[in-house]
Amino acid sequence: MISGGRIFCGLKEGFVEALAVRDGRIVSAGSVSDVAELAGPSTKRVDLAGRVAIPAFNDAHMHLLPLGVGMVEVNLRPEEGILSVDDVLSRVADAARTKKPGEWVLGRGYDHNEFRGERRHPTADELDRVAPDNPVFIKRTCGHVAVANSLGLKAAGIGQNTLDPAGGLIERRNNKLTGLLAERAMLLVSDAIPRIPGSELVDAIERAGKFMLSQGFTGVMDAAVGQTGMVEVEAYEEAARTNRLPVRTWVCLYGDPGGVAEDAHAQGFHFGREVGLLRYGAMKIFTDGSAGGLTAAVSEPYLVGEPGNTGILVFKDEEAHGLLGRYHAQGYQLAIHAIGDTAIEQVLSGIEKAGTADKPIAGRRHRIEHCGFVTEDQLQRMKTAGIYPVPQPIFLYEFGDLYIENLGPERSAASYPMRRWLDDGLLPAASSDAPVSTTDPFKNLYTMVTRRSRRGTVLGEDQRLTMEEAVHCYTYCGAFSQFAEEDIGRLIPGQLADIAILSHDIFACDPKVVETEARCDMTILGGEIVFERGTPAI
């Protein structure tokens, strides 16, 4: 029995005083007196002591396995104190000193927009100076741009005369390689890095899953399983079979070319497969990059960088539409990366074409991942076809000021229109895209209710949500996006008892307190306490 504070059951259901849980599911939600009638002498009681309980968070688009891998690599995120090129170089130098000559130094998370003074990427020459004996490969926080040093470029076979791959960029300045790579050019280096053994991938899944539990999440989608091959799928299967998968995981397979779509389908990894907490359903391809990295495909040029730059489309329309039609026909949910309006148009038109009389789009809950810079026409077509956005409000928090610089205030204010989507019934499932952005749910909630960036800039205040609506997007909408709304996403009788107990009543306190002070004190998955901080259960 849970009581002693407010319990948010769902956007329509509102608040109750108490919950009763039996055999992993909620059996009663209501007043203390009504729920107490179900308690017996052996009932475990959790006293909220004035705190608030909500349905556990569901991160509808993140990368659980890469998050776990990255937890043992060089962390270059701004909150780790990486606020200049020199900070990056210092961390890389420290890591190189722990490596043998020839061993790779890998890192992720730097954001050149947060650098003091000159806001630019590190260069190959600079990385050479601090790691002369080791190949280096570090990714910008968005994951769509990276920098390699000379040994890293050499290992990938990238030389002065190497042509840009289709859908990718190898940067040169003054006819010299800078080390910067974008989109599919990054795969040249990734393919040269030794593969992580399957046992270590299982460790990474477990490590990241436990971390997510500590923040109040019991459900996630891993948004591109198979980027390094079927070994990733096998690692998830092993983790699920051996009870080392801590969170409910909706698997989104990484499509071809370069992914595992053909092999996975041939081996039976179809929509509907379940192993423990693991469920399969979606297929993904990337169609563009990121707005922060100037690679999201947009119809009007960026305001900075190369004149006339409108980003990168990974595929031509014919190729992209062929892939979408194939995966739709195979029964997968489509979960397609598209940030800029040009990429969104390619995806939306491709999904519209994929529907047939015997395999209609209706009811398939196809998704456009990110869907950041969407036009009015595209919004209306999504609503008509039942195609849902899976956005990351946290992008406005972390990258909002960079969006304004790159795209201008008007386009930035209209980006990630949470209020519009919610009002139109498009159930925007809030997410983090971690390790691109922080998994911290409270910063995401803060952004949804304030539309403020980390620096305090307001982007599109007309798109603000109430806190109840923001939690709805982070719980029920995520469950809906994974065909799981009958089991999770609300705290009502019959639902699985996936519950997060928070340190503050986020519905009553100032949003700034939510951003800076709130945390998860307890996480309950299927009625079992799987994380606890603070007041113990009694």
C-alpha cells in the first residue's frame, strides 16, 4: 500500500490518496480509507511522507546500449566541466595515458556551442598532440558529427583524396583534412574500431538499465539496436534471458543499409516477439542529421556555416521510400529519424506511399523520431494518417540557443511543438535521445512547462504544457508509442505497478526547483522496489 502524499494516476484520472498493489498490478486507487480495507497484516506499506508518486517514466527514444557503453568511455558533456577545446584535449590526454600505444581513445558528449571563447570543434592536429600514439574518435553530443585524429583517420582508410560517402561529409579546410566527419562518413571510422565482445555489451545494457531505474524510468525504447551487427541483438536476448535487463525495453532495430534488418527478419525478430522485459516492434533508418550539427535537412538554408547549406539527406527519395515500404510490409512499426522539414517530408510521403489495401497505415502507429522542424501541412497529414511524433523537448534545453543561432528565432520557436501535437491528439512521447542529451527527466519536464533553454531563453512560449500534461507525455504517451498503454503509463486498477516516487511534489513547486532539485527517491517495477534512496519502505 502506498499513501501519505499525492498520487498522480494520469491526465484524465487526476490524483488519489492511496494505491494498493497485488501480484505486480494495481488493484485499487482512491481514498486512504477505501484502499486500507484491502490491506492485511503482511502488507508492505510505503509512506510518501508528503512526496508525490507518479507512473514511472518511459523514455520513448533513447539508446540504452550506447548509453551503457559510453559510461566507461571519456565523458565530454558540458555538465562534466567540458567547456572549451582545451578541456576536451585535457580529458583525451588523460585517457591516452591509460592506454597502450595503438589502443583507441573513444569519447562522446562535447558541445562546441557551450565552449568559452571560440566555439568550434577540436581538430585532428590538436588531438594528435595530446594522443600521438593512439587513434582517437570523439563524437559531438548529437552523435551526428565526430572528430578523429590522424591515426584514427588512417585506421579508417581516410586520406586526402578520399571522397565523401553518400550521405556523409569529410571536412577539409585549405585542402587539408580537419578530422571532422559528419553522418555516414563517421561509419568509416566506426567500422575500423574493434568490436566490443557480446559479454561486455550485456554488461553495458545492465549498467545503463540500472542507471535509468535510479532516475525513475521503468520503460525505454532503444532506438537503433544493431548498429554494429547482430551481436547487439544477441546481447539483448542474453540480458533478457538471464534477468540482466533492468527495464522494460521496446526494441527498434537498425535498418539496412549498414544495419541488421535483413538478418533480423530472417531470424525471426519480428514485431511482437517478447523475451522477459524485452519486446520487439520497430525498425529505423536515419534520413538526416541534427540541427545543432548543421546536418538536419531543412528547406531554407542555415544562417551560419557554408552559404546555402541545407543539411544532409542520407538517402534519395526512391531509396528511402523503398526501405519504408519494405519494413511496413514486413509488419514493423516505422520509427524513422527525421529532424528537418525536408527530411520529415521524405519520411511522411514515404509512409503515405507504403500503405496498401491489405496493409493500411491506420493502426500501425508509425513514428517520426524527433520531428523537430515540422510544417503546418505536415502536421495536418500526420494527424490524418495517424503518424505520431516522438520528440525530445530536452533538445530545446540543451541546444535551443544554438538553434536560434543556426536557424533564427522564428523557426526555433516553432520547433518541437508539444502543445500543438498534444491538442491535435498526436500523443507526443517525450524522450531524451540519450546519450545525445541527459536522461534527467526533471530537466525535460522543466523544458516542457517553461520552453526555456539552459541559458533561460524562451523558445515558443505558446507551446508550453502544464506539469500534468508534461508527465502525461513522459508516461502514457510513451506507453502508447510502444503498444503498451493497457499495461503501463497510468496508475489505475489493472495496470502494472510501475511507479516512481519523487522527492518533490513537482505539480506544486516552482519549475526551477523541478529543474535543479527534484530527483527520484524510489522506483517500483511490477510491484517490486528496484531502486530506493531516502526513506525506506516499511
